[in-house]
Amino acid sequence: MATQFSTTDRTTSDSVSAATRRDRKARRDLLTLAQSLALDEATALDLHAAHLDRYAQQLGDVLGLRMMDIASAQGCEITLRDGRRVLDFSGGFGALGLGHNHPRIVAAERRCHDDLVLDCIKIAPHKLQGVLAYNIARFLPEPLDVTFLAVSGNEANEAAMKLCERVQTPKGKSKFVFLQGDAGQDGQPGFLMGVPGENVIHARHGDIAALHEAIEREGGAENAIIAVIVEPLRSATCESPPLGYLSDLVEACRAADILTVFDETRVGLGRTGLFCAFQHEDAVPDVVTLARTLAGGKREMGAMVTSQALFDKAYGNTQDCNLHSSSFSGMGETCAVAIEALNVLAEERLIERAGAMGAHLRTGLERLRAKYPRYIAALRGKGCFQAVELAFGQQSAASSPPIAAVAGELYERHGILAHYLPEAPGVLHFMPPLIVTEAQIDRLVAALDAVLAGIDGATAERLLH
């Protein structure tokens, strides 16, 4: 259906008179779903710029993604309206573990629609919530058996921190340890939200001596630390700590009566070749948080998982059991999709596949590192979350760093989506769905080879300095 939006309608709000804007709102001439799906890309971008975040759109321009007119998506591929097919190695920043529109996930949603499955009930248990929590526990070591369902990774981490506070603050504890560079919950520059600065301790990620020093500074055995929150595989830089660090961290914390929270919201659910990244070591945290792939790439779902003993200490009575809740957690259809997503991981052996495909990807990247030692400083990551640290000069992500040119070339010339994060603008991430094939990985490696080979001497000198 052709859009009914005219050029006049697309005029940005700052060029339309206040009276016209008031009249338009009074008429409420809403776009229908049919019109919305049929919008041409230019009109869609105008709407985005006028009514959402026009500055985020400018960041997309840096990567050449402004006119990415998407028709559909399936598996590892995105199909554009002009017929081009793009390989998605950005993976929805971890949400697309099963790829786009996995047929079993689509079928699960359809079954819920056909059967009119109850979605929202708040005054009684929903049976799908119990099943989902049971299934999650089947993948995790003891005693991680009790789940709080959330809507996002941030919400799951908030639930973890609140549980830890409930357990530890009666003892006079008041501080959290965040590891520098992790996606912690201690607020962001420019905001008042988050844990107050006086309640935050920072320590170096991967440095067990730094953690011991922090504990000693806070009083040793009588310390005021509630919990240490750590990403077993850092989401921004794709760095793993030294082998043994997580085990040593858990041991040090338990000796000092400090709880441990492992943030697996991005890398859990099989991405590293095991269900959780911490399972590459003999380290079991007090709390683990999950998200992203849990919702099958179609829904919003997070989870905090802990032991029955800790949950009882925090919320173990009918008066306190609802102290922390979420309006949209545990919705029926979302639970159904998550149940199916976990079954897909198990039955299609996608966790093992992530390990095998990750080994194939690492082999290809090692070959490129040997071929381009001036350009590739390091390789990072595990399984289907790997990264290339490029040896180019560092700038802020907003100022079009050299890595943006590499990511842009991969997309524009080779039809491959990769990404980097503002916190680490020299690290190019590859997060393919766990269903990725060797042929698709070979296409990525060949494309990156071509991009690096195309850097001429003058350009190299400019980038490297």
C-alpha cells in the first residue's frame, strides 16, 4: 500500500508553524500499520529525525547505514528492498543468538496467538513462568535454581543488586565493587541516577591483586562491600580475564563475606561455546544475570538467577516477596518464546555449534593477523563473540574514528554488518547468530581481508599515526 504521507507532512517540526502543529495533533491523522510497513526510507528517516533521536541517526551515517532500507530478515541475513542480502555479524548486540525470525520462535508466537494464551496476570502465578525458570536452572550449576524474570539485562542487573542489598545491608555493608571497563550499574556521566559515588569501589578487571587490595582498604574481614559485579567476558572490549581469575575472585569474595554477581546478559545463552562464559572455569557466582538470546530475538526478556538460600534471605516471606517487581516481567507469550528458545539451543546443539564456529572464525582471523601485523594489534573473544583490535589511531566514536571506515567498507562493498562500541572505538566486534555457517564466516574473513588489503600506503600512515 502506498504511503499517504505527503512532502508537506514530512516537513520537520521546526519549519512548521505552531498553529499548524496544533491543528495536526488535533486531527490525530495517525499512520496505520499498513502505511507504516510501506513507508519509503526517506520518509521513515524524516520521522525518526523529527520525533526520535536525530543524533543517534548521525552515528549511523558514519557507518554508511543511513539508507539501509530493509525488506525482511531471516537467519543470518537481512534482505534490502533493492534485493541485496546483508550478512548480520552485529547480532543485535547479542540478542540474535538464534538469528532473525527463527522458524520455531515464529511458530511459538503463532501458537500463542492461535490458542489465545494468557499473557498478563499479576494476582496469580502463570504456569509458563515456572516452566521457564525450571528450564533455565537445567543449564546452570547448583545452587543457581531460583529465577526472577525481568524485561531487559539492565533490569536483571538491578534485581541482582537489590537482592544483594537485601542480604548484606543488615550487616552494615553499603558498597559495590565494579570492575573498570565493565558495563556496570554505577551510573553514566551526566546523570544523577545510579549508585552514589561514595558507595562505589572500582578495581581493575582481570587483576585479582587489585581486588584483594580493595577488600583490605575497606576493612579486610570486616569490610563494607555488598557484592562484586563482573562481566566474565567484557561486552565493550571483548576481553576475557586471565584463566583462573573468576575462580580466584569467587574464592576471595566468599572468604570476605562478599557476594558475586556475574553479568552474562550479553554473552550468556551459549555464545561462548558454553551456556555461560563463567563455565569455562570452575567458578560459580552467587547470582548470574541473563538476557539477549533468552528472548529468541523476538521479545524482551531478562533473568536474575540465584540460590534458594539467598532468595529466602532477601525476600523469604509473604510481606517482602513483592518488594522488587516489574510490570511486564513474565508475560505469557514472552515466557513461551523463551521456553522455545532454550529448547532450540539444546535440541539444535547451538551451544556446541557456537564453539565450533568460533574456532573456525578464530582460525580465519589468525590468518589475517599474520598477514596484516601492522593493522591488527590483537584478537579477542570466544565462540561467536570475537573481535579484532585494529592498530589505528584512537578517537572518540562520535568523531568518525578510523574503525568506522573499516566497518563502513564491510557493509557498503561486501554486504556485512559489524560494529564497535563508543567505549572501545578501536575494537571491531563480530557477533554472528549461533546458527552461522562456515561459508558465512569465510565470507566475512575474505571481506575483511579485502578491506585491509585496500588500504594504500598513504592511508596506512595516516591511520597508524
